[in-house]
Amino acid sequence: MEKFALSGYVEAIEPSTTFVIDAKVKELQKQGVKVYNFCLGEPDFTAPGNIKSAAIKAIVDNKTRYTQIRGVPELLEAICEKFKKDNNLFYNPKEIIVSNGAKQILYLAVRTICGVGDEVIVLAPYWVSYPTMPKLGGGAPVIVKTDNFRFSAKDVEKAITKKTKAIIINSPNNPTSIVWTRKELEELANLVLKYKILVISDEIYEKFLYSGAKHFSFASLDPKLKDYAITVNGVSKTYAMTGFRIGYCGAPDYIVEKMAELQSHVSSSICSISQVAAVEALLGEQESVQKMAAEFDARRRFV
Ligand SMILES: Cc1ncc(COP(=O)(O)O)c(C=O)c1O
């Protein structure tokens, strides 16, 4: 077959290692090999009943059409409520966008702020998709090593150049499980305010905290930081809703507006049924979240 030369951007990327390994594990399991799959960050629980019922009701109620690009108003309001309640963050609905999982939110954010030649700082070890995202827009990831999984503000500062647009942080962290302390986040905040760079804060694992660890949302540390932060979260991990594909962020409205324009050309709106389910997840009973976190804790101790 004759093959065409593809875009240099896509030729430069490799498939997400997470999914490559997961496919391999599933293949081995199919062959009857006993493999424990620690690969995807995917709870083995099913989505809670109240959330599934809300999704079924959404179909019966014919909530099956395109929605607003940024998300339905009820979900944007529910996300504002969640940020206020859990993170002490005061966003208004214009500062919120919903997408197909936190992954697409991260992609939209990076593509919106990072162009050709721009740099995005990523702390190693990192979640596999972070370095690829700037590359897809002709930008470059700048990897900063950590010491015993904890970063040093000095090393981050050394990596900042005139081209630095953003730093991606992830706490609680995948893959290390490290939770950043308030002091560490404050050190980063000082750099951000000094050099005027954006922070993309991926907080998707915020509910899985063990041994007394406490999660601080980066933007909540100081009212000034809201202008510098894109706070990313989603329902995949907290509510075992990976297949629903709902992620979201709070960010300055001019950034959200551009992310929405980008999304309008990529996927139009997000699944209408999943959005109804996500409202129930965020505003409904939260007991299932605690139960799941407690079970993970028991397994963690066992391992
Ligand atoms: C650190 C991190 N961020 C974001 C995501 C994306 O989650 P989703 O797109 O399912 O919301 C994952 C999923 O594995 C993750 O581990």
C-alpha cells in the first residue's frame, strides 16, 4: 500500500504507553495468565447506583441532543459548587469548561496556551501524556527531575526560560502518589508570580489521600493565583466513571473561551447523558467516594 507522509507533529508522538501496556495485560488475561493490572488509573468499582440512574433517566427524558460547548448550565453550576466546597475556590460558570475527560481538558489547555517554540515544564516522573501535549502544537516539554519524587523550587527556576508558558503539576501524583505540601506549593507560587507563568494543576486524584496527607488546590493558596492557574479535575477516578468521559477545569474566562472555541471544532459538545450523570455525581451522596477510598487504603496497606 502506498503510504503518505503524515504531519511531523503526529510522526513525533508515540501511543500512550498506559494503553499499550493495558492492551498487553488484557491479552495475557484472555490467554488465562494471572496478571495484576496496575496500569490504568481506573477504579475496579462500578459507578454508584444513583449516578447510573441519573444517566438512564437522562435518556428517558430525551436529554440526547447537542449541548452548550462548555457544558450544560446545571453542570457548570455544580462544578462551581464543588470547587467552593472541596477546594475553597470561587469560580463562576464562565470560568468553567467541561470536556471528554480530564485528558481532553489538559490537551485543550496546553494547545490554547502553548504554540510553536513555547515550553511547558513537566516534573518527572510524570503521567505519560503531559510531555506529548505541547509537542502536538509544535511546543516542547522541559523535563525537571525530582529528588526522591519531591521537586526543588531551585531546579524548577533553573528550567524557566523566556519561552516558558506553563508548568504542569499533579498532586496527588500519578505515578508516585506524592502529595505536595502547602510549603512546596507556596514555593512554586512565588516562582509563578515572579516569572508570570501559568500553572496547569491536575488534581484528579484529590480524593485518594492516605496516612494523613492533605490536598491543597494550587489556586486556593492566594487570591492572586487564580489568574495564573488552570485547575483540572474530573469524575473518572473519584466516582469510578472512567467510561462517562467527563473532565473539567476552572480557569480565567479568556482562556476558557478559547478552549471552548477549540473544542467546538474538535468534538462540539460533550456527551449530554454523561453531563447529567456528572451533576448527580458532584451534588448527590458522597458516601460511595469514602467507601472506595477506604477500600483502596486497605489494599494499599496489604501490598
Ligand atoms: C494524572 C492523570 N490526569 C488525568 C487523567 C485523565 O483522566 P480522564 O481523562 O479519565 O478524566 C489520568 C488518567 O489516567 C491521570 O492519571
